[in-house]
Amino acid sequence: METTTATTALRQRLGGFLRAYREFLSPGDVGLPHTPRRRAKGLRREEVAALSGVSVAWYTWIEQGRVDTSRQVLDSVARALRLDEAAHRHALALAGFAPAAEGPTTSYDPNLRAVLDGWPDSPALLLGPALDILAWNRAYAAVWPDPDDLPEDRRNLLLLLVGDAPHQRVLPDWEPVAMDLHRHFRTRADRRPEAEDLGRLAGRLDSVRPDLADWWTCRSVGDFAPRTVELTPGGEGTPRAYGMTLLLAPRPQDAAVLVQTPVLSPPTGPPSPDAPASGAPRP
């Protein structure tokens, strides 16, 4: 592989990613004894090397971003570090064992606009690779602050969730959603170190919420998990339950559609005359 600035950056990110997981593990997690005089944070490099079946020097060079490595070696390291499926895929992508990502773009398939409008009761928006808001439907603007009222450079869902009070009033329990969106973003950003839009968002997050530095330096990655959230339309009134799902979109690369579907409430009227009384046996 020809060494380029992007290749070097990917190696360094892979090294930092593996180091973070190594420091997170304790000897007991991998069946090693813990000694009272132990000072190392997490596992030592030589312990990971032994568990992976590679030399200490080679594993050290991997963490330092100095060498390329084979998929077989990386699979062994992943097993040694107890990486879950998402983290393993991420490590492989950083090592180049994944299709190359396309360059940044703000264009999107116009058919996606029809998809968004096809959900008249479900707030939905199209997010770019850096979670910029590219398009939205009327239902979204009826529940959330209308992106049309924001300058284009502020139309970023993650920045708005962590730093904008009106958005936090719509979703008071915004932290789990924002953290999961950041994990989703980080998965893509680490694979594309040359992408200016992704790198720029990382800097803006630290500037807007320096108190969340632990979030921004976290190496955790993963896909956004579907969930049920309580949204307060317009930031006032009665909260309502919505199912929130992130759907991957074909264009631009790493774009996604965030759709929030109202959760139907169970019937609250009087019981049917044919329904058995509470506690009564059913036929």
C-alpha cells in the first residue's frame, strides 16, 4: 500500500482505537492474574501481543501507526481485546479492509424528498455524513424547531441536540440520543480522516460543549440503536411517544434518514361487554 497522508492518519486512528480498548480491559477480563504491584492502565502491550500470537514489537508498531497489518493479525488482536462486532468492523475498516468511502458531498437523491414527504405524521429528516440536516418534512418542522429558521451553518443535528435549548425542550432526555449519534458519526469519521466536513464537526463539538470532553474523546463506535423517545412538540405541552429509527441512505455516502414514528396509545375507553372482568378467567 502506498503511504499517503490519509493512510498515515488511518494507521494512527487504528492505533489509538486499539490502545483505548487495551487500556479499558483488566487482566481478569482476559483470564490473566492481577498482581498488587501492577501500575499499567488496562492490559500491557506484551500481554495483548501474547494473546494475539504476534511479537511485542509488531503489536507496538501497529498501535504507533507505523505499519500495515494483515486481516488475520487484526482478527487475532480483535479477539484478544474482546472487540464486539461493531468495533471489530471498525478496526478492519481503519486498516483498509473495507470499500473506500466517497468524498464529501451535500447533494442527495431527489427521490429521498418524496420518501420524507411520504410520512405525513412522522417527523423525518435526511442527515449528511457529518449529521448536517439536508432535508426534512412538514411533520418534522411541526414538532422540532424548523431548520428553515436556522442559518445553514447551524443545521447540524448533533450540535443542536447538545447545544440548543429549544431542541432540548423537545427532547428533554437528549443525552442518550446524542451520544448514540456521536458513536454513529465517529464510526464514519474514523474511516475518512481526509474528509473536511467530518473533521470540522469534531472541532465544533468540543467548542460548543467543552464540558462533554469525555464524549468527544471517547473511542466507542457503533450503529444508532432504534429506541422509543418522549418528544414535546414545540417544546411545550404534553409529551408524546415516538419510535426513533436511523435508516442508511444511498447518497451521499454515509447519509441517513432519521424518522420518528408516533407510538399508538392503547385503548383507554370502557371495556367491551364481552370482555372478561379484571381477574376473571378467560375461556
